[in-house]
Amino acid sequence: MIDDLLSRLSRVKGRNGSWTACCPAHNDKSPSLAVRQADDGRILLHCFGGCSAQQVVESVGLTMNDLFPPDEKRKDYPVEGKKPLRPKFYMTDVMRVIHREALIVSIVAADIVAGKKVSENDKDRVQLAFERIDEGLRYGTSN
């Protein structure tokens, strides 16, 4: 699983469960993608350029399910042939995400009020922020 992902990345360096590479989701000239394999087999991704894990995996032809080990004993992981179950999150973590995304929306809103032109990237990022806020709110009311 990890070897398949690493083989699709460029300028990979690291070992023992932790690597860096160029992010395939944006025009990365120096490695800004951190890749780590957790003890339970999950693959963790973080792009310091701001790309989401979903953007990263989709850009190399994978899905989010490819980051999780097929283990039927773990109820919070997707298992091939079964409907993926939602992982459990602490509400404080959900609220942090909502706060961060709301901050992004407020920054762009302040630019609009100030008469600044909003770029297509900014518009796309605000849309993503709205989707993440909505997802966080739905998650918070479903638990």
C-alpha cells in the first residue's frame, strides 16, 4: 500500500515510516509533501503547500480508501466490499477545522469588502471551506 503510493511520487526521501516528496497536486519545485505510515497501517499525508489529502491521492490515481488498511476488526476504517464507516473525531478537533475554515472565509470576505479582486483560486478555496464547514456541522449533529 505505502510502496504503491511512494512509487507514484517524485523526489521521495526518507525511511522507517516517514518520507517527504514533491506534492503531485500542485506545481511543487521542492518537496512539500509529508508522508507517514502509522503503526496501524494508515497512511497520513500533509502538504505544506495547502493541498488536501484527497487532492494528493486523486492526482496520482488513488482514492482516500487506499490510505487505510483493509482490517475488518477496525470499525472506523473502510473495508473492501463494505460501506466505509465514519471515523470518530473529538468535537474539539471538528471545531478547530470549522474555526480555521471560517477564518479563511472571513479573510476573503474582508478582501471583497475592501474592493480587492478575488482570484479563481481564492473562490475555489472559499468553496472548499464552505464544504468543510458544512461537513463539520453535519458530523457534529450526527453523533
